[in-house]
Amino acid sequence: MKVRVFNKILSAVDLSESLEYVKSWSEGLGEAMNSYVDYITVFPAIPDIYLPLVGWNRELENNLNLAKKDLFSNLGDLLRKEGYNLHELEGEPDEVIVKFAQDNRHSLIIMGFRGSGKSKIPLGSTALNVAKESHTNVLLVNGRFKPIRKIAIADGLKNRSKSSLLMVFALAKLFGAKIYRIHVIERNFVEHAPEDLLQELKFDLVMELQKSTPGVQVEAVVLEGDPSFELFYWTTKNDVDLTVLFERPGRLGLVSEEFIMQTTTPVLICRGL
């Protein structure tokens, strides 16, 4: 019997190369969990602040209508032909996607991210804004779906992480994946703590991080230094298939944001069941 970790998936698409990645993950997860998948595309609205300056312009309106028609018709032809449900909306993309997911009780939003250089998600991008603003789980992908074998969890060992942890355990059990629960001891503590106290803390952390659930293999990883960098370095070096960040609804912490800006691997911003 398939485990429905995510009952309803909302996949945000446009005509960029990320369409292939989002579609691949939507199909892969949807099939693995027998989940219902919705697709959404949002034609960006002209910012309100421009209207008082430029007023109404027929050429601009015609150009926008042609661009909107091109977006909707191309995606509609592709997705509806394959039997998928596509919702065509207009507005500020991040706001529309977040509201649509909340109103329709989606348990996961899938979005593509792209960029160049070290930063794979440009600051202020729709993907990053949705990750910040959403009250549901958000999966950011920049490659095709493949079976998940290694899952890294950035674990702050806070109480709010418990329901999120149960969800990740269920995901690992579904794919037969191994979980690496990673905690980074910040440099400020390391520099000031006596060595015997630091070693005692590491031992206690390993004991806590090794806690699991039947059928899920967990390995504790305790690192020292800058949390976002150490997490980025470890997940890159160890070729993880998915990194999980625990966050409260409608919030994205600085460590998570800095990690997302650096990583090139799929990231699940997890807000629990």
C-alpha cells in the first residue's frame, strides 16, 4: 500500500527549463504516493506603482495579452493533452501560488529554481518568496526526479520539528532512503566551551539524533562552524538526493535562506503534516 505523505500536490510551472524538472518531480512523487497533482501557472501582473506613471497604453495591453495567450496556450496544450489539470491565473506569482495552495488545502508546492554562479536561487525570486511566505511544505527542484536514497535533515532539535520529522521518516520509508540528521554546533559555542563540555555535548547530540522509527535507517552527523556553509558543504560532498529544512509556517530563517542560495540539490522546506 502506498503511503500518502503528501495528499495534494500543487506544481507551479512556466515556459522556462524548470518546467521539465517540476513535471518530472510531480509525476515521480505523485505516482509513488498516489497523490493528486494540480498544475498552476501565473501570468505576472504589471506592478501597481507603474500605472500612475505610464497610464493606460494600448500597445502595452496588446503585448501583455499576446504574452499571456502564448503562456496559457502552450502550457495548456502540453499539460491538458497529458491529462493534467492546469489552473491559469494572473497576479503577483508568489502571492497567487501561496494563496491558491492554502485555499485548496495542498500539502506540497513544487517549484523549479535556476540561476547562475554560486547563487542558484536569485534573491527575490518567486521560488524564494514562496518558500518564505507559504504555510505549507515547499519542494524546490532544479533537475529531473530520481529515486530518493539519501535524505539530509538540518535538525535544530526544536519541539516544532517533531511533526516534520515524522513526515520525513514516512518519506524515507516509502523510498527506502537513509536519513542523515545533521546538527551544526555554532562557532561561538565551540570557541568558548571547555573541551570536555564540548565532547559531552557531541555525545549527547549523537544519542538524540540517532533516534528513529522502525524501518528507517538514521545516522547522526554533528558538525561545527557556520550552519549554512557546513550544511551546504556536507550535503554537496555526500551527494544527497534531498535536503530537508524545518521551518515554521510563513517563515524562512536566515540559515535556511543562506543554504538555499548556495545549494544545487533539491530542498524540501518542511512545515509538518
